[in-house]
Amino acid sequence: MDLHLTNKVVFVTGGASGIGKAIVEGAAEEGAIPVIVNRSRERGEQLRNELSQNGKKSLFVQADLSKVSQCERAIQETINQLGQLDVLVNNAGINDNVELENGSPKAFMQSIQNNLQHYYSLAHFALPHLKKSRGNIINVSSKTAVTGQGGSSGYIAAKGAQLSLTREWAVELLPYGIRVNAVLPAEVLTPMYKNWLKKFDNPDKQKSEIERRIPLEQRMTTPQEIADTVLFLASDRASHTTGQYLFPDGGYTHLDRAIHS
Ligand code: NAP
């Protein structure tokens, strides 16, 4: 299916690692121009160079999105370099384990700054450009927004708010024809996920236990499968889809897991 994304500028936060990297690569494959927004300069430049070697155009913008001024600069740099912005993919995040019992209000607010503030700030600064392009927004949230996880109050609060904002912005942006949707990954083996697994005494055993409970094919979702869902929503093939939550998770969140136990 042609997604009609040729020459569309697709701004992907956390674009040099894990799910974001797969979205960047998928966008480039569709002929779009991905903007890789990342803290790590090394990883961002490496991905931009790899794409360039394959004849794909992209832009790397180094930014620490926990700072509002860097969110504004990242959008401005995109417009200065590419002249337009068609899709905002809010994806960057960090599961920073701020617990209720052993955490603190200060750490909680810092987690909100790291995981939620930039979803709003980037949408705010991107809006004039999305109005011009009649573009759209995709918020990458998490199944933990609807299931909880334990030990991650800040991250989970941010993930839940990302879903609420998806509905809120879908309503507010109706007059401009700007669609807003959310994608909720569950179990995807990325650098973030591997870090989380390290919390367990036996990470390999924990991983197998989780895989066993994933209804469809007892395996993790690949970053590419998340990226495909994001790119479908980004495209005009999803032209009448707004305010929706998609769970590309092999049925992990909603199907009866007891069938495999
Ligand atoms: P990842 O591999 O750790 O990638 C996260 C990316 O976000 C990294 O490139 C990181 O850049 C970037 N980032 C984080 N904070 C940033 C900041 N303040 N400024 C700029 N860049 C920042 O993680 P992932 O698993 O792909 O996660 C991507 C999204 O999927 C997250 O929103 C996560 O909550 C969600 N998710 C993932 C899973 C899963 O199973 N993996 C499940 C549910 C939801 P640096 O490395 O340079 O810091």
C-alpha cells in the first residue's frame, strides 16, 4: 500500500534508538524526510549517515527535550532546514522508576518533565506548521497507562496523560483537520526494555515468562511493527481516524492470557 508519505517531514522524538529509530527508518523507506530528534549526538549522526548512505534524506536535531527552550529550537531548526512539518511523533521517554513509597515529589515532577512536558511543548510549537500542512500528531504512550506497572509513578502518570491529551487535542484541532492518535506498545525489546529487564534477578527468565503470556505467537512485538502502526496513522490512509488508541501488542493488553498459563 502506498502511504502517500513522499517528501512529508516526519519529526520523531527519540528517533535514534528503539521504536523511534524504527519509525525513522520506516518513514525514510516510504520516501518521507524523517527528523531524528535525540539527546545523543553520536547515535543521531550515525543514523543520519546510515540513511544518507542508502540515498535517504533526513535531518538530525540534537536536543534535550526535558528543556522547553530546546523543544522550541528543535521545531524551529526543522522549519529553517526543511521549510515544513507534516507529522509530529512524540515518542521519546524514559522509564525512570520513581516509586510511590521510595520516591519523592521532586523526583516525580522531574519524571513528568522528562516524559510529558515535551509532548505538550512540541505540539504547541509545531501547531502553526501543522495547521499549514494539515498534518497530524501521534503520541507513543504505553500499555502501562491502562494496566499500571508498579514502581513507576512518574512515567505511568505521563503515559496516562499522553492518552488524555490525545483525546483533548483531537477535539481542539478538529477545526484545522489535524488528526491526533496514540499508539500503545506493550513488550518491545529495545534498549529501554533491556534496562528494565536488568531489574530482575534473572532477566532472561523474566523475558521468557513475559513472552509466554503474549497471546499472539508468544513473542514480543518488534519495533518495526510499532513503526508500521505509527506510519499508517501518520498517512492519509488513516484520514478519518482521530482520537484513537491503537495497541499493536499481540493481544497482550486485552485478550485472555489465562489460555496459555
Ligand atoms: P529507547 O530505546 O530507550 O529510546 C528512547 C529514546 O528517547 C532514546 O533515543 C533517547 O535518547 C530519547 N530520549 C529520552 N529522553 C529524551 C530527552 N529528554 N530528550 C531527547 N531525547 C530523549 O526506548 P523505546 O523502548 O524505544 O521507547 C520509545 C517509546 O515507547 C517511549 O515513549 C516508551 O515509553 C514507549 N514504550 C516502549 C515500550 C517497550 O516495550 N520498549 C513499551 C511501552 C511503551 P538518548 O538515548 O539520547 O537519551
